[in-house]
Amino acid sequence: MKIESIKTFTFFDETQRKYFIVKVETDDGITGLGEVGIGHWGAAIQQAIQHLSDLCIGADPLATERLWQRMFRCGFFPADKVYACAISAIDIALWDIKGKALDLPVYRLLGGPIRDKVVCYPHNRASTLAETVESCVETTRQGWKFARFDLPADLSESNESGPLFEPREAIPRAVELISSIKEAVGDAVNLCIDVHTRLDTANSVALCKALEPFNMFFIEDPLRSENPASYRTLRQQVSVPIAAGEQWSSKWDFREVIEEELINYARIDLCIAGGLTEALKITHWCETHFIDIVPHNPLGPVSAAAGVALCMASTNVGVQEMPRAPGSYAQDLFPKQVLFEDGYARPRDEPGLGVEFNETLALERPAPLNSWPPEFHRRDGSFNNW
Ligand SMILES: [Mg+2]
């Protein structure tokens, strides 16, 4: 079997949510699906996929490790984040092909199952504190065992570049929000707050200390990601569980925080970090340091299925990110997605990832390759991470 072609699709679902899906085709008719992790950078990543096609077309799709090494290293300069996203999507599609060729679900190829189902957390994102509390109550009522919300910006004070975000003002707002959520949903629901790289070290220490009484499941991305060594400073000063890693694009980015045990949860993004091939290595490395994985998945059904496959085969799992309940969205574009019930995901017992894709419909709903996420600003007009 040889790889014959690699196709890319960017399109919207019924709620105008954008997807970037990669399809790898082989000469004996088996195809596989992958998903790109940074949709906003679509044009650059599509260009990288086209460049990597030189290495893939005509190659054996089952030799995933050889192809990964060639894609990451063949340019002599190691793959950056753009290339890592391209490699991730192709690698996930190759594992889908491998499963279909060997007639096994991907989680079985990875050594699973080690568990029956994978606990997931939803996105509880809303415009006001009251609406965020309401959203947590609603997802708890639906059976989710976790609630996850953002470190709140001040949405009442926006200008043309977006909402105001003053770090020191966000801390008491977070305390107020979490107190209200706890009161509304009780102690049985695991609470996670996503700081979203909005703080520097001093304010992050202040936030983590303020949240110590709340028994949070984790504090996510309490620092910007460019300097993993800064987690050393934070770790020395706070005792809350820390989750980080969604912006890191290879095992080397995770090296320091794993080896020095600076985090408690590794937020591996399978669609950014290098696909299943790389995520499996990072996961096993974490196991030796008693760090659990919390796969980052703000994307669609292919990313979700890859994360669930990894969790089904890994002993060190905290929780899987699942923005919306699989099967409740984009059903026309993805008629088969992972199964979901009572806050838990289960893979389909079908060869490969078990995701079906309506390519014809995707072509009818094209989305632009490039876009920009929202922006936050500070009162003095300077920029703050979104
Ligand atoms: Mg995050």
C-alpha cells in the first residue's frame, strides 16, 4: 500500500464554526482523516502540508514512525509550529489508515483498552459571570462531571480592539465566579479554570494563592507558554494543580516541565504536538513522573476521536477536553463521531478512528483559510493575550 494523495478541507458547520480537515488517500482505496490544530493559520499550514506531500506520496502509510521522523527532520531544520500542525494532521490520518488496514480501532493499536470510557469536560464560556454559572449548572444537569470556564475579562468595557483585561482586576472576579459556581453546582463537580496564558508570573502566583481554598481540579495555562522554565518560579510558590502544554509543538517543548515535575497535567494537543505518534511518547514520558494527560481538544470530531483513542490506551489520564457533546453538532458533516453519554466518551468499535466525513457537503460550505482570534487590551492601550 502506498500514499497516493493528501487533500485539505476548510469549511463551516451549521453554527459557523470552522474546521480544517486533512484526508490522506492510498492506492488501495483506504483513506484516513486528520485535523489541523491551529485553524487561524490555515494558509501557512496548507502550504506546509503541500511541501510535506513530497515526502509522503509513494511512501508506506503504515510506517508511521519513519514518516514522522522524515517529516520532522528532513528539512534539516526541525519542524516549527506550522510544520508540526501539518505533521500532526497527516500522522493522525496515517493511524486512521493503519486501523482500517489492520481491521482494528486505533485505541487497540495503541495497546488499549485500559479503561471502559473517558471522562470529559465541556466548555462553559459565556458573556457574564451569571451566564457562566448558569452554563455550569446546565452542563452538570446534562451529566458532565466537570465544569471548565475562563479567567474572566471585563466584557463591559470593550473598545475597537476587544474587551478590557486588567490582570489584577481579573483575580477577585475569578474568586467571585468560582464561589458562585461552587454554591450552584456543589462539591461533586470538578472545577477547572483556564487562565489562557493571560497572566505573567506575579499575577499568576496571586491568582493561584487566591484559588487554593477552592480545591480546583486544575489551573490551566497560568503563564504564557514561550518560556517553560518560568513554571519553575510558579511551582516553587504555589500548591494548586497546574495544567499546561496546549501551545507546545513537540516532546522537546515538554522536556523541562516533565523532567522537573513543574506541572501536574500535560495538555497535549494531538493536532499541534505531532499527532498520535508524538502524543504517545509524551504520555509515556509523563507516566514516569506521575503527570496525567488532559488532551487539549477545542476542535472537531477527528481531534476528539484521536484524543479519546489515546486516553483509552493510557493509564495516566486526568480528563479529556470535549467542547460540546459529540453527536450534538455537525452531524451532517461527520455522521459518525465518538459515542457520548453522561459526561463520558467512548470510541466506536470500528476500524481506525471511527469518524465518517461528508466531503461533498464540506466543499459546499467553504471557510477562509486564514482568520484571527479575538484580542484583549489593557486600560493603557497595550496588548494582552486573549
Ligand atoms: Mg486552554
